Amino acid sequence: MTSKLILLGAGKIGDAILNLLSHSGDYAVTVADRDPLRLDTIRQAGFPNVRVVEADISDASTVTRLIDGHQATLSACPYFLTPVIAAAAKVACSHYFDLTEDVESTRIVKQIAEGASTAFVPQCGLAPGFISIVASDVASRFDSLRDLSMRVGALPIYPNNAFKYNLTWSTDGLINEYCNPCEAIVDGQLRETSALEEIEAFALDGIHYEAFNTSGGLGTLCETLAGKVENLNYKTVRYPGHRDIVKMLIRDLQLGLPARRAILKEIMETAIPMTKQDVVLVFVSVCGMRGGRLEQESYAKKIYSREVNGQLLSAIQITTAAGICSMVDLVLAGKLPQAGLVRQEQTRLADFLGNRFGQYYAA
């Protein structure tokens, strides 16, 4: 039986989500966006079982009407629309999924999820998202935890500008990660740390990187592992030198101030080109006691861009879309809770990787 879903937001990641869901044969998808050019692109792509609607997604009553009658709601919109969409999904009794990395938006989703008759599954992308599932899986094999570190990067394969970076996903989300406070557990205590700080050298497969604090990547793990781990942190991976340039823009030129972030966005989107020749790097390391000994276990993975259903998708498109589509599958199949807040780390890694969409991570 075909399930009716609605996708709000037809941007770079929304396009990839439609690719996966529409070709599965199990979903009829309505996609809504206020940008007619984006919707025209969707029409021209010829996705099967997809209907497009032009609508103002910032209007609560409009969103509620759109969602009504759909079994699940997927938000691929900017983080500041998250509260409106989540509240509308609750009114319409629709399962809710989003990709937000924004900490404050997720707190609002948690509040909305209280007493809901359907599942609310925020942060379904790469980080937060898949990285939390991996971290929880590796940590579960220890008797007690000392250190848990998570490193994720979405990087161009061929960096050739001063930033050593190309835009591969939401610019608003990227700026949010670079500017907002970060969470960590340090010596057993929940701490708020500064973005762009605590830079470290990092290497994998002989390639040198840098890693530094960014906001939102831990998802709900700080709450889940409170009192169970001494040190927990998340850092974004970039090529060496990137952090210093970004820090100059955000701190020295004060483009990280809320009133000036639009200027930073314009600079980035004007100066930094997009690319689909990218790689997503996922690295988790856990240290703790196991069988009476102090041991360490790590998980490392690289995912590259590839053609999917005749369409070239970047690595960040594939990993983000596969994350949210897998969670939709797992909830509708009854493998996750059917009501209230569902945390990413409640998902078994084996279930995720065994899913038809999650297999893009396993390939």
C-alpha cells in the first residue's frame, strides 16, 4: 500500500530526498515550496509519484492544511521554520521528521512532541543524525565509557580555493554551525563551548585535516549519555587553514553577529562555488573499560558522490537524504516508537544499514 508523505522544501537536499522516495515505489510524495523555480526543476526531473505545490511554508495555517491527510511530514526547510512545521504536524496527526542542526529549534520540537499521538524524529541527517547512531552502537559494546569523540566532514575532493572548501548544502545551516554555541561533556559535566575553537590536527587514510568545534552535531547525545561518559565532543572536519579564514570573517570582521549573517551568506554564496565532487567523512572513537581492560574502538567511513536513479547526487545529498528516508521507513515499519520524541540514538545501526536507503552508507 502506498503511503502519502509531504516534503516541505525543494532545495538541494529536498531534491535528493525526492529521488530516493519517489523511485522506491512505496510512497506518493507531495512537495511544497514557495520558490516556483525550484518546483519547475522538480517537475522537469520527472520523479514518479510526486505532486508539487507552491505555498508559503512560513504560514502556520497554510502548512497545517498542506500536511493534513499525509502520514508523514518531512522538513527540508531552513531551521527557523522548524517550530512552525513541527506544530502543524502535531495538529494534523502526522509523523514528523527534520534535518535541523539547530539546538534551539530541536528544543522546541521536543516540547511539541510531548503528548503527541505520532512520532517526532528531529535531526535525521548526517550530523546530527547518522553520527549519533554510530556513536551509540560503538559505545554499547563497552562496560563503561571514558571518552567519546565524533568527527564529521563534508569536503570537496579537489579543493582549489583559499577556503579549501565548496558549498555542498544549506549555507544558513553552515553559518549556524560556525556561529552558535556548542555542547560537550567535559570531566563528566555538561558544558557550553565556543564554535571554531579547540582546533586539532586530524588524519585519515594518509590525508591531513583539521577539526574544530561546531554547533549541533551531538544532537541529543549529551542528554542520553549524561552520567555515563566522562568526555563527549563533536568537531567538524575541514582541510588545514579553513578554520582560520572562517574565524577571521566571523570574529574579526564580526560577520557572525545575527544582524550581519546575511552579509556572510552573500559573501559565501558569491565567492564559494558548489560542487558535486565531494566526500563525506565519518569518524567515531570510543575509549572505555571492557572486560576489565581500558580499550579503544573506532568507526571510520568515507562516502562519495554517485549516480542514483540516473541523477548525480553529491555525497552530502546522499548521506543526508538517506538518513531521513531511512528513519521514515523504520518508523512506518514499526521498528521505532510510534509516538512522542524519537532520538537518533534509539535506532539500531544494523537496522539503519540494513535499510534500503541506509545501504548508501554501507556501500
